[in-house]
Amino acid sequence: VKLDIPDSELMAEKLGMVVLCANCGRRLEQVGRLGTWKHEDSKLGYCSDRVSKANPSSSYAKPRKLP
Ligand SMILES: [Zn+2]
């Protein structure tokens, strides 16, 4: 999947300031200390309203790389 992530976001990620989603490229924030993630804007774990039934985990917040 080709993500359209702004350079500024990629730079912030590189600097360890933000965590971006591997599936949708949006910013993530960690939920508690359990290692789960949600999207910063929607406050939801899922990337979109339309979740793939065949592969639900592919549409769930997943860090591109951990801080
Ligand atoms: Zn996502």
C-alpha cells in the first residue's frame, strides 16, 4: 500500500516526535501502557469505518515503527 504522508510528518516521525500508522499514515497515540494504539484524530483504533472482514487486523492502528 502506497501511503501519501506529508514530508513534515515523515520528518516528525524520523525525529521521534510522532508515531504514524503503517496502514493509513495518520498519527497514532498510545493507549495507556499496554502497547495498544489509537488514531490521534478519530480516537479510534480502526483506520476507517470500513474494516476488511477478510483481514481485520490490516485496518487496525499499527505503528510504522516504535519510538
Ligand atoms: Zn491507521
